[in-house]
Amino acid sequence: LATIRDLPPETADQLAGATRSSAGGVISGLREQGTSGDLGDAAPQVVDALSQAFASATRWAMFSAVVFLVIGFIGALRVRKAARQMEGPPAK
């Protein structure tokens, strides 16, 4: 948002906060308003910047979630292996 010429920094901060708190819902509202909204001719650029930032944040969140799931799965396998080793060989 900092690269958009006609967008004051205060407005950019408000839009970024609104995008975070609405989980991206504000983007569709801005898209519907188009250039007739408060942002005027800067609206398409703002919508594009917010959409790209939200998509990037979503990708990082998904990546982080996958990493933690894999770590948890590996931990569960190690616990299972340790539990089997403590039991000893099966009785005949």
C-alpha cells in the first residue's frame, strides 16, 4: 500500500488493519465500490495490493500449519516407538 501515490499513510494503516480484522472481507467490499468509493481512482490498486498481501499471508499460515503438523506426526511416531520398546517383546 505504501507504493500507491494517492493513498495517505493513515488510510493505508486503517485498510491493513481492517483487512486483518475482517479476515479479508473488506477486500470484496472495496472491489464492489470500485472507483466510485472513497478511494476513487486508487481503489483498483488498493484492492490488488490487499489481495496479494492477504494471499501471501494465507500461504505462510498454511505452510506454518503443515510444518507443525509434520512435527507433531513425527513426535507421535517417536512416542509410539518408545512405548513399544518399553513393553518388551510380545509374550508367547
